Amino acid sequence: MTTTLDRRTVTGSPPRQPVAPHSKRTKATVLFGLIAFTVYSVAPLWWLIVAATKGQSDLYTTNGLWFAEFRLLDNFRELFTYQDGIFLTWMWNTVAYSFAGTAGMTLICVACGYGLAMYRFRGRGVMMGCIIGSFLVPHALLTIPSFLLYTDLRMIDTPWAIIVPSFFSAFSVYLAKVYAEGAIPHELLEAARIDGAGEYRVFFVIGARLMSTGAATIFLLGFVGSWNSFFGPLVYLRSQDKWTVMLGLYSWLKIKVDNSTDLTGLVVVGSIVSLIPMVALMVSMQRYWRSGVTLGSLK
């Protein structure tokens, strides 16, 4: 016993503490929770991938979580040729509506957030209260007033009925304001003004660049929301050649109920294809988040 204590004293290493039993149980519980959450998140995507490779009969008669006869290429060919390639038209419409609406929304919301964060003016607190209070208004509650307004403006069944409402997002304004308060130092703006820069130049040259990470987040959230939008196109669009991909896939599912024609296989394959633009956008915008995270570590 004395020799062991002497050795620990000489080497300077503390005695090894035994691992508590509750620590092992905690790690096991956390690991089990992570595995369960991963399975819960990945299982629907796995089913979608497997189902996209099956024919119409195998989709109902085989195991939903494993492959059967591989017909993925035939399914793609049928998807892109059905109704003279209407699916490609829906995809193009969705890309155009989402990109145009989200780009305008990002510019407007970043500018509004920058103004609310960098300037002091009368009514600023009331304006922020109205912006935050608008979160409590359900979007469906504005459907009838919006429909009447768009009818008077002759925007029904036009792309503008989908693009213009996407320009405004109270949550994105609030997000831009919070980000601007932490990312833009007032001293930098004052130095630019002393050098003779105008307010527009200060915003576009300094403010917008420092808010690039926040703007990328706003753009991504807005694009995903616009891409997955269903209620707006359902109410405001009439012509089939102006539909979005979500509304088009829904119409194919409805055909099964009305005409006894089963297009579930095309809907599954179309769902896979509709995920590609969002995945590509996420991958392409990673550099903005990477640069934003490492910005604070550089001097």
C-alpha cells in the first residue's frame, strides 16, 4: 500500500477514478435515443428510395423496405413522358416561383432587418411589436382577403399570385434584425460614413456582406417553404401548365379516387426527383455557413 502511494506521488498521476454505473446507463440511453431518432428520420426516405425502384404491382405486393424487380429507369421514363412531360413543366414552374420569390424576400427582409437594427427612429418599437405580433396570425386566415385582393389586381392564375406574396416574411425580418445586431459593428458603419459613403453603399458594400450567413439562412428557409407550398397554388392557380410540382403530384393522387387510375408509382418517383433541387441548394450553400462560423475566429 505504501509503495503504491509512493509511486503515484513520484509520477504525479492522480489515482484512476472508477466509472459510475449511472454514467454508463446515461451513455447507453443517449446512444439508444440517437439511434432511434436516426431510424425515425431515415426510414421514410429509405422507403421512398426503395419504392421508386419498383413497378406498380410490386409496390403493393412486396416488402416496402426492401427491393424487388428493379424498374427505376422505366419509372423515370414514364414520369417524364406522361401527359407530354407535364412533370418537367411543373418542376420548372416550382423552380422559377421559388427562386424569384425567395430572392426578392431575402433582399427585402435583410434590408428591413438591417434598418431596424442599425437606425434609431420614432415608432421603431411599435413596428417591431407589429412584426412579432404578426407571427400569431394564421396564414389561412388571410386566404379570403388575399384572394379578393388578387382578383381585383387580376393576379389570379398568374405566376405573380405565387411570387409576390413570397416577398414578405415577418419571421425573416426578425431573424435578419437579430443577426445584424450581432454581426455589424456600428463603428464600422460610422467609419464608412466619415469616408463619404452613402447609406445605400454602406448597406450593399458593408452591411449585406457581413450579413451573408444570415441572408443564406433566410434564403434557404424561404426556398424550402416556397418549394413545399401547397395551399397557395391550390387556391390561386387554375391552369394545369402553371401548377407547382406539389400541386401536380396531388392531382395525380386524386386521379386514383376519381377515375380508378393508379398513379402512385409516378407520385413516388416524382417525389424523389423533387428532392434533388433542395439537396443541391443545401450542398451549394454550405460555404456561407462555414465562412460565417469561422469569421469570428479571424482577426
